[in-house]
Amino acid sequence: MRHDDRPRRTAGALVLGAAVLPLLAACGVGDDGIACALVMHASTLEVRLADSWPDREAFDVAVDCPPGTGGCDLVRAGTVQLVPAPDAPPIADLSGGAAPSVAAPSDGSADAPAAPSPPTVTGPVWTGTTFSPPSEVVVTVERTSTGDVALDRVVELDWQAASPGDDCPGPRTVTVVLDEE
């Protein structure tokens, strides 16, 4: 009696294909045809007022994507704050003990504490990150004390590789220096 092992070979090929497919999907091709891992790299954008800008410390630089551009993920450094979920278990402190508990209000109500607001970051330098670097941004410069707009313009960006000479694409950087108007 002959044993047919075609179903076993087919199943083995499917298992092998299922194992290899994610590896192939995780690779890209660099400029020189070299296989590269497809990893989301955070690119860095810096927009700053030139040192010659009069009273530069009295201004705030704001950066955003032009209206109608989808997928803009620019985030100013220092503006993101990680807050644990309200139902998250307590986090142990560095000494290994339990984190201090938050006591319920003494009046017996179970009101949760207000969520912290994100930190405010202002100044003559805007530094941030993005996973999908835009080709242009809208830059607005305001006098911090009054909110008066000193500059509002679209700026084209010339992104450069953070590690020039690397065969695989990676994080990119660009610095824009705004001269006095």
C-alpha cells in the first residue's frame, strides 16, 4: 500500500510560506538594491528665528501642515505627556515599593481627579518630530505677550538623511532659520 504524502507537503509549504511572508514584508530595498528593514523612523524638524531677529525671545514659533493636507503628524517636542489610563493598576516606584495611592475625597464622592493638561511649550525655536515628513509647512511667528502675528508663511522643506551614506532610508532632518522680515 502506497502512502500519499502530498497533503503533508502542501501543509508544510503553507506553514513555511506563512513564516517567510512576514519576513519579506518587513524588508524594503535601499538605493543600492540592498534589503532594508521597513521601520518607521521619526524625522526631526527644527524651525528657529535667526539670532539677528530683534527681541527674538519675545516671540513664539508655531509650525503646522498646510490646510487640506492629510496625515500631518507633526508633534512639537515637550508637548506630549503620557498619562496612565484611569483604570490602570498603580505603578511601583523605583525603590520597589507600591506607588502612593490616591485617596478618595473625604466627602465620600468618587470624583476622579482632573486629567492633567499638556505642558505649554513656546519660544523662538520650534523642534518636533514626524513619521511622515511633509514637503512644506505653515510657519507662524507671534509676539508672545500680545498674540500679534509677525510672520505667517508657507515654507518648503529640504529633508536630508540623518545618516548620509547609509544604503537604507532612515530618519531625516531639516532646519529652517527665519531671518528678520
